[in-house]
Amino acid sequence: MSTRERAPPIIPERVRSIRSESFAFIPHRFLRGGFLSSLTHEERSLYLFLILAADRDGISFYRYDSICSILEVTLEVYIQARNGLVEKDLIAFDGRRFQVLSLPDRPRTRQSRGLTPEEMETLDPASIRAQLLRHLEDE
């Protein structure tokens, strides 16, 4: 069979389809274009979560504590993954909501969208909490 021929589904009655109430999707280019391999495990988990949580415009309002609980990650791991996705231009974050962005031309290693790292320190509840916890541990 040539690579261009389509093999039949293994279980035809279970072929996936996008229903009207669902907007989650990941472009095939995410894998083929090297985006998947450019992410850490934690970044991949958060990215998948945000895709599943987003509306048709890619927007979601999940709070950091809910995300940490669902993904079973610490606050520090969440912040690192979130900031990594922002720097790689895959998501935007304004301190209270996320937007999963259309894929850039190629995987990026650094590009800030939404809040800057300095703004994260003063406007993002998760970053503020992490600072407070570090401060309390130092005392």
C-alpha cells in the first residue's frame, strides 16, 4: 500500500468527528512542524489542557489553582510551563485568561505575548502566590 492510500479505520463505528459543541483541535502541523518536540513534558500537558478548555476563539478562564489540581503539578511547574508556552508564542496570557494562538510559522524559543515577565510578578495571581510562598519559606 502506498503512503498516499488511506487505510480503513480499525473500528469504523468509532471514527472521531468534531461536533458543534466541541471546538478543541490540534493542527497536524503541530507534530510535523516540530512544535511538539520543542516543548517540555509540562508545557505539552498545559498546552493540551488549554486546547481542551478553550472556546472557538481559543479563550479559557481556568484559574491557576484549578489547572494545578487537574494537571497534578506544583505552582512552580505550572508557572514555568505557562511562561514557556508564552515565550514560544503558542499562548497569550493577560493575567486572568488564556488564548491558544494559531501556530507561528515555525517553533520559537522566545517571544513574549500578553504580560511581560515583570508584569507577571505584579499582575498574575499564580506568580504573586509563588513569590509569597518563597518569602514565607525564607523566614
